Amino acid sequence: MKTINSVNEFVIRFANTNGTGSASANNMFAKAIFRMGVPVSPRNVFPSNIQGMPTWYDVRVSEKGYLGRRAGGADIVVAMNSQSMVDDVQSVEAGGYFLYDSTKEIDPQLMRKDITFLGMPISSICLREYNDPRQRQLFKNVIYVGALAALLDMDFEVLKGLIADQFKGKEKLISPNVHALELGYQYAKTNFNCPLSIRVQKSDKVGNRILIDGNTAAGLGAVYGGATVAGWYPITPSTSVVENYEKYCNRLRIDPASGKKNFAVMQAEDELAAIGIAIGGGWNGARSFTATSGPGVSLMTEFLGLAYFAEIPVVLIDVQRAGPSTGMPTRTQQSDILACAYASHGDTKQVLIFPSTPTECFHMTADAFDYAERIQTPIMVMTDLDLGMNDHMSDELSWDDSRTYDRGKVLNAQQLEEVEEFGRYLDVDGDGICYRTYPGTHPEKGIYFTRGTSRNEYAAYTERGEDYVRNMERLNKKFRTAAEILPQPEIHSQNIGSKIGVVYFGTTNAAMDETFDLLRSQGQNVDGMRLKAFPFAKAVEDFIEQHDQVFIVEQNRDAQMRTLLMNELDIDPAKLVKVCNYDGLPITADFISATILDHIAVAPASKVARG
């Protein structure tokens, strides 16, 4: 039987039961490899119920730095759930390893001849060592991590250090956890040939990077971006954005003199109220936001239209999940693109920004508050479950303490005295963005009525068609101005005159380095462009124009970004080719490269050249 021989390049899958405390141990395993200097990409695949159902935790270990999900099965499976045992055995790559709890004999029909089975009586060990039923359950997970340390030749001291960090301030828990690690480590050393043909070796590929999830980074970004009001209704997978915002505010936003909070988190009765609270805060001059997912966006659309038309700054963080309806609440997609871009009825166009890493979640969320006030409109930060809820290897978060907030065109009392005529919706500078005032700025000047119905330049109610048209044309002009203000696309050119381009955004970015390498190995050099914002900058149109065929990589069924590009840039649909993944799992480089290569092989060269 062949075996997989690999150092620092493999995928390990933990098959557990939801609610058993396994996620903490599995995360500790991933962090241990990360602390050994080897890049890792952990992903938790969990059900939308509370407990009792199968859950999986995949860790891709890649010294090459490939951080996207790998296609196919796992090289090692740690099976702790009898419910999913059949599928878990089949998910092992030929030549791989299957570590399981042998306290209960495995069904002989499950045995495969092309993988190595490693039976370890984990439940029996826990029954012998612990009297408390809860401890028996929790320490099962720590024991198999200890066994993996021996099997993969990991640095045991790193694991001990992680336990010390995890239970800092709860020192009495450190010794029992280290003991559980040692139980697993010693059993593996005594009963298995250690290390396996798959192992971990210390490296220096991590540098100063950190492991952090996007929701934590976005919550912290809201703090540093100056947000003081959060209107909130919990919904998976966005809940931890506001939870983290509140956690960091309790550390950083408490007035040292009075002990009072300099922020407000208001949990509303529903999503409509949550966005209403945030819009009210923005109208009053507070930097305000909310966080939700697709179903919440659906409920918020009328208020988003109000904020667009009344030109009130507000930030919405949309952590996308699989839909429609309730969909798959714990699976990832990029399926809210069109719903957000045209949120609300009528001629509405919203501003979207697309982070691809937790570092960008931090910076783009902070920047979103500047954009919202500068452009005077809602800004939607489009993340997704994979980015929001999973740890990702990212650059350290940094902040320039000398930075000041861009409050946009706001007139103070003195400026109002100097203005001959104030019109809230009067375009003075020709960029479509008008001057505004905060409530109570001046006792007589700068006062206007905020309405969602049609108005003229001075905020006076009107149903005159020409007034409405002027206002809508100005909003269009403001939208075009926004394209110059927002983050520009990131272009990766091979500089060899390639006529094939690939457009991607958000978490599809994680698979792209590997995709480009796979395409190059097949003799295909392509140019890439990562979108960072909508409305699209001119550079987006230029990139598409410079290539005969452009593949649009996204994670939804209906190629929503492709539709947006065609609609906004008047591009021939034949020129834009769909590369769509929508199974709820992150897209893989194998899928992207295979789709591109298959299309190139089928399409005649002349057809590709014509676009």
C-alpha cells in the first residue's frame, strides 16, 4: 500500500459532534502548527442546530502558503463521531490515515485497504482517568491532540504553551489539560510508529502574521473607525461582529474620569429596528452601524432606500450566508451582491466594499465610516461566513494614532454664518455631494426637514418632475464620484500580453495564488484583478476591455457579480464567463482552474479572440 509522504503540506479533518467542546481543541492544534512557523488555514463546518449533529473542522497546512480550501479528501481524518463514520472513512485520500476511537470496534465493512487505520481507545482512557462525565467528554478532544503531536512530530512544548495561554488566570485548569495531552502523546508513542509519513517541521513562513477571524477584526475596526452607536439584531453568522465591538469598547471606550461608556449598543426587536437605530445615529452625527446577513438585508431594504435618498451616513456589515429564505445559515456564499447593490425599491444604487482577509475587515470597516460621511450614503462591508467566522492567517493589525476622521462636508455654526444660501441638497462643488449640518448646529441657519419623499435642493417637498430628475441625476453624479474615492482594484498582471483575465473578490482571493500556479503548470498565463468596491473604478472597465475573455469567479449560483459588471459597464455578456461555486463550502483552486481550462479547451481560438 502506498502512503502519502509529505512535510508541511497536508489537510487534516476532525470529525466531531456539535456541542462536545471539540472546536477549542481543534483550534489549539491549528494554532500549534502556526506557532511552529507553518502557514495554516482552519475551517469549521458546523450544523445550524445547537448540538448533537456532525461537525467537521478542516485544517490545511501549507508551507507554500496556499490558504484556500483544498479540493478532494483529507490526508488525515480524526474520527470521533459514529454518526458520520461511513462518510469520514470515504473522505480519506488514498495513502492517508484514519485515527479513531477504538473503544467500540469499527464495522469491518468500513475498512479500506488503501489507507492506514489507527485505533486508539480514547473513551476507555477517559473512563479510567476521569470520574466527572463532562471531563470525560472534554478531555477526549485534548487526548487526540496529544496523540497527533506524537504522530506528526509536533513540538509538544508549543502545545503546553498554548494551554498556559488559554487558561491564563485559571491556573488550576492547566495541569489537567497538559495531563490529557501527555496521555495521548504517550499512547501514540507506545502503540504507533511515530512519526507518520506525514509530519510537521518547524519553519519560518509565518513571520509576524496572526490568526484572527473576520468578525473580530471588523468589530475592532468599528471601534477604531469611531463608531459610537450599534443597532443590532443577532443573526448567524454576523452576531459576533457586534459582540466583539462591545467587548473592545468595554476596554477602550470607557471614560476614565466618570467610568461611563462612550458608546451605545442597542439590541432591537428585529432587523428593521436595528437599521433604523443606526440611521438615526448617523443623522444625529454619530458614527453608527449594524451587522447582519442576507435575511436581515431583505428586511432592511426600505430603510436603506431612505438612507440613500435622504443621504444619511450609515455602515452595514453583511456577513453573507447561503440563501434564499433561511437557506443554510452555517454555510458560506457571496449571494447578496445584487440584493445589496440595488437595495430598496426604485432607482437605488448602494456602495459596497469587499474585504478578503481579516486585516482588510479591520481597515475597510474603519474606512467605511469615513466613506459613509464623505459620500453621505450607506456603505456595506461585504464579508461572508468563511471570512467572518473562521481564523485566517493575516498581517498584524495596525493603526496610525495621528489619523483623523473624515467627516465630509459638514458646516459648523461659523461656516453657516458665512454662507449666503444653504440648501441641503444643493450641489455647490459639482461632485454630487452636498453640504449638511448636524441637528442643533445653529439656532436659525442650516435647518432643514429630512424626508424620504421627493424634494428640491432646499429640502422642500415637491412632486415636480423636473425637481425629481435633477435630484436623481445628482445622486448618479455622486455615485460616480464615489468610484474615485473607494479602494481601487488590485491587478495582477503577467506582463506578457495575456488575452485572458480573471476577476475575483472577497474570499475567492484565498484560492487565487494556487489557481494561477495551477494554470501556469498547464501552460496558461492569465491576468488577475481583485475587485475591492462597487461602484466600479475605471480601472475595472479598462482591465476587461484589455482582455478578450474574462472569467468572473464568485460563490453564488446566478453569477451576480457578472450581472453587476454587465449592467453597470455595458459589457457584452459573451465576454464574461461564469465560474460559480455555490455548495456552501469555500471555492477551491482546482475548481477554478479546471473550469477555466475546460472553457478554453472547448472554445475555438477565434471565438475567444472575438470575446
